[in-house]
Amino acid sequence: THTASCDDQGHCVEGPANAVNLPTFIKLDAEKKIAESIRVSGEQRSSEILGIHEEEGALVLLGVERSGGWTAVVGKSTGKLTLSVAHEGMGYIVLGACIPM
């Protein structure tokens, strides 16, 4: 998993998910419409998946958490994940992979 985060002042940090206080693993359950994560600190979070769309071989998931929005795109044949998270004054991009459950 590789991440990048930038704030509205142009300060950016790249590295593993825990370098920018993001979870290393995220469980995306499209059937139950829930996204769950556990951070290195042990903090657990869950977020309702508000929208699910299938587009040209990809699954696109949309959600809201703590006054921010997120979008996850999962390649159906490759499992490759691109996740973007936007909060006021801060944005994150996460590149990783999904495994079937």
C-alpha cells in the first residue's frame, strides 16, 4: 500500500498508510454496504457505502465519514485499489490491492 497526502498549504507526505495515519487494511463489503478499518493505533472505524457503481470492469464505491468524502475504485479482474479521501483542507490518495473474501 502506498499513500500520499497533501494539505491546503501544499505540504505533502508520501509513504506507507501508517505514515499519514491511515489504516493499512480496509475491509470493503459491497453486499452489506460497509467499509471497516483498523489503524495501527488500534482505532476502529466503519463507514456506510452510500453508492456502488459498476463501470467498465471496475467497482466504484462512494462514502462519507467524519465530514469528509471518499471514493474507492477496485479493478474487478486485477483487484487493484485506488482510494481518494477528501476533508476540508486535506486530501489523501491510497494505492493498494484487494483480495476476495
